[in-house]
Amino acid sequence: MKPFPFGRLWLSPMESVSDLGFRSLCYQHGASLTFTEMIRGSALVQGNKATVSLVDSYIPSIKTGIQFLVSKKETLQKALAMIDAGIQKKDGRFSNLSVIDLNFGCPSPEIINIGQGPALLKRTMKMKELLTTLRNASPLPCGIKIRLGLNEFEKQQKIYLRVIEIANDVGLDYVTVHAKTAADASTMPLDEKALQEIVAKARIPIVGNGLIVDGPTAKRMLDFGCSAVMLARAAVGNPWIFEKIDSYLKTGKLYTEKRTATEYQEAWGTYAAIAKTYGTKKKFYDYHHWMFGLRMQGDKGYHSPSRILETG
Ligand SMILES: Cc1cc2nc3c(=O)[nH]c(=O)nc-3n(C[C@H](O)[C@H](O)[C@H](O)COP(=O)(O)O)c2cc1C
């Protein structure tokens, strides 16, 4: 297996969450790789301004992957060429990217109904075409994020193993696995048996995702043979989770953190300063403002950005 250069604590791509300020905070607190939110490939290559502004790899020290939602080979080729051009021009926006990722996991009906995301997993020829294009035309290390299938039927057919075979053959740098189907609720347990099957079949690194909330849940994934773990909801309003998990992985000891109001204020201040310097969308700014405010009041729960999007 190729060496795995991106560390073992990754921040997930999250729509309306993963802007530069939030990624920076997570990176400062131990995330080894972070991702932009899912970027629609077709809107990007058409030069849609709102979409282009989601690409924000302005700070070179922060390891950032870009995630695309794409279903056509030609669109993928154009999007990869845009990244390549940005890298050549050292444009800041694209030029500090480290990784290119394709999303085959988004469970949103809006995505599935147009045949994108996890709806593509069962289409072996299509997957081969997209993953080969990604591998051959990507100027950067590249991988994919998958679920086990669209639904229970596809999972029973083990379509995920066909995807892993393609990823092996093509030689992707990693596959991130959220070991559920797209029909499963976000609170449903992972299918650990399927994840273990995948790890056994893979000749490339597997990144485990889903329901990682602390050191022991991260260690469990790594013990299954995953090369890294990817966290989403547990990092929202809590960028310190990465150093906490790292400490557990190194020492085997759990500690209870008592964050002070000052620490939350400082984290918010860092976020807001980056947002001011480099710009961000209102949806990101309002969401993090709300979440750090809730955390400061002692709220430890996860709250989706949908409320901000509805009211903002
Ligand atoms: C608000 C939110 C936005 C998300 N947006 C994306 C996205 O853009 N791309 C993606 O691949 N997954 C996205 N996801 C899914 C997460 O990356 C992750 O797979 C899922 O939340 C499971 O991880 P967790 O249990 O650590 O939250 C999103 C999840 C949340 C909560």
C-alpha cells in the first residue's frame, strides 16, 4: 500500500459549515486534513460566482481538500483543468488545495433524484469512467467519499465492494466510507461488518466516517484497519475535538474538557478575523456565530445549519 500522507484526523466536507475560518480552527486544533463543502461541478465550470467563491484555499498552511459533486466525465475534466490552471497561476483560491474528492454519499433527495451522489454507486461503468478520469486528470492526490449504497437492497448486493475494486484498480489515494446506506437515518449505527469487508478488500487506504465523537469511537475505526477517521458533526462549535482525540490515541487516556467562555470567544474571534480577511458567505458566518454562542452557554448538542438557512 502507498504511504498515507494526510494524517489520521480529517474534518468532513459539510455544506454551510466548512468555510476557510472553520477549517482553519479545526486545523489549528489538530485536524490533519480538512475539506470544502460539496461543490457542484457543473456550476463551477460555468463560472457561477457563488459556486466559485466556495473555493477558498487562501491559507497555504491549512491542508484543504476540495469536494465535487459531479456525474459527467466532461464536467469533471473541466473542473480538474480549472484547478490545474489555478495551481499554475498560484491564484490563492485554488492553488493551496491538497486533495480532490468526489462525493458519492450525499443522501439529499434533490441530489439522488437527478441521479447524482450515491445514485451513481451501482452504475459500475459510470463509476469506472469517473474514477479513471479523476485519477488520470487530477493534478493532486484524489479520492472519493461513499456510502454502502442507495438503500438496503443495494447494500445486500454489496455494490460497495464493486466500487472498492474500481478504486483499487484505478489506484485512488483513499476511499472514505460512511458505512450506511443513503436511506439510513443519521443516528443509525454504522454497518461495521461492511466496513471491515471493505478494509479487507481495499489495497488503498480507507478512511472511516460516521458517529465519531471521541477518542474511543475514533480508535475503534482505526482498529478496524482504517488509515484515518473523518469527523463531521462532533467538530461543529468544537474544533478542540481533534486534539482531544489525538491525545487519547497517543495516551489511551480520556480527559474531560472544561472550555471557558474566553476560549469560545477567542475561537469565534479567530473565525471572524479570517472571515473578514478572506471573505465568506453569510450562511457560514451566521451558523458559526450561532453555534459558538450556544456552546458558550453550555449547549453541547448538534444543531443543523438548516435553521440559519431558513431564517437567514
Ligand atoms: C451540516 C452537514 C453538511 C454536510 N455536507 C456534506 C457535504 O457537503 N459533503 C459530504 O460528503 N458530506 C456532507 N455531510 C456528511 C458528513 O460529511 C458526514 O459524512 C456525516 O455527517 C457523518 O459523519 P458524522 O457522524 O461525524 O457527522 C454533511 C453533514 C452535515 C451534518
